[in-house]
Amino acid sequence: MTSATRQPETPAATTPPRLIATDLDGTLLRDDKSVSPRTVAALAAAERAGIEVFFVTGRPARWMDVVSDHVHGHGLAICGNGAAVVDLHGGPGTHRFVKVRELARDNALDAVRLLREAAPGTVYAIEQTYGFYQEPEYPKMHLEVPDSLAPAERLLAPDAPGAGEPVLKILAYHPTLDPDAFLTLARLAFGDRANVTRSSPSALLEISGPDVSKASTLALCCAERGISHEEVVAFGDMPNDVEMLTWAGRSYAMGNAHPDVIAAASGQTVANNDDGVAVVIERLVTERLQASG
């Protein structure tokens, strides 16, 4: 398998793209969570030109309705920061899990314990394939009713509700810590027990299985299709996109991106509200048509 952490030796600007990998929130989506008409047209044009489009997001599968109407071809998306590959063809409420890369419950319990010790006051939620569970103190960040309320240790117990379902990731929230400082603290505490990142402007961490990331799952999907990292163009805006942008042959940080994302990407486009992904895709499609014509 192609390494999911290798930095391209060159920008690979002359390599024709075969796959576009794009984050959603803060990247493909505008701030109102809409997909602009220009972006819809650009995605369709890419597919017509023979370039596959993968949505690669931290969102769970149940939040993918926002782009379900815009899938073409294979209709697959990478969700949960690489924890799941989901077939969106069935439409809202009928998404099928094609691949699951779970966080083992022992690792999850270790992560909860270590972060409680390192950052007292941290509260947790548990994201599973079909269920969402949280501690009573975990804030309501979305219009979502949890399946169960209990301490994280109880939610991860062998006899817990949903114990038969894989854990995709843990969400860890701290009410007062700086988001980047919280991320650094967690990475030092976990070591190789889990992979931790963030995509929220608040101190909300996303904890996945060891080596599970957008990049590593995208690398698996590309390997299955015979697509090399040089043939991938990626877009993102937050720390959970850094590995994917580093791995891809060409990558673009949004105009609204976190500084770490700008440093990781090989290029930069305009902000999500200005259709930055569409701006680049239009150019890629034009280049492809000119090369084939």
C-alpha cells in the first residue's frame, strides 16, 4: 500500500488527476452548509471528464445527506476521519457501510482515562456505526438526541447499549482549553494508542483507532483502484486534513484554512464561501480536456 504520510517529492503538476478528495465543512460546503450551484456543476464536470470524486470528512454517515444528491459514479464517501467508507447511493437514511476501521474498546477506554488525567474536566461522546452516545455534561453541539447518557467508561463497557456495534471515534470536549493546546496535550498523552485530531473551532478532539486517518483510508481506497498518490488532488481546511493533503500529489488549502493546513498543502485556493474547490476543479477539467483534445 502507498504510504499515507509520504510528502510528494514534487508538486506533480503535470500528472493528470484521476481522483479528487475533498473535505466538506469549511471546504466544499459554504458556511451555511450548502453546496453552491457552481460547485455542483464543477463536481459533475469532473466526473464527466473521468475524474472520480471522493468526499472525505469527519462527519458520520448519518450527516451525509447534505451531499447525497451530488454523488456520481461510485458514490462512496470516507466518513469519521477515515473510520468508515460509506456507499451513499441509497439516499438519506439508507447509507451502507463498505469498510469499517474501528477503535477497539480497550484503546478507547485507555484514551478516556489518559485524557481525564491529563486534562481534568474533559467530557466525552461515543460515535458508533449507527449509534451516538454521550456523557450528560457533553454539550449539545448539534440538533441530535443521543441514544444513551452515561459516563464514557460505562458507554464503552462490554454490556453497554450498542456494545455489538463498532466504535468509530470518541469525541472529547474541554470547556476552557485552547483547541490547539488541547490537541497537542492529547497527542502526547496517547502516544500510539490512538490517532487524535480536530476539525472544530472549539476544543473538541476526534479520537480514532491507531493509524486511522483520512489519509490512510484514502490510500487504501486508491490502492484498490490502482490510483497512485501522484494522481490525487485533495482539498481541506482543518488539522484533520493535514495528513491527506501531505499524502496527495497535489493539495489545496482553502483561503479560510488553519495555519497548519496551509503549511501542509502544496497550493492554496480561495475560501469555501467563494467556491474555492470549484475554482480549482474547473481548471483541472479544462487542462484534462485540452490534453485529450
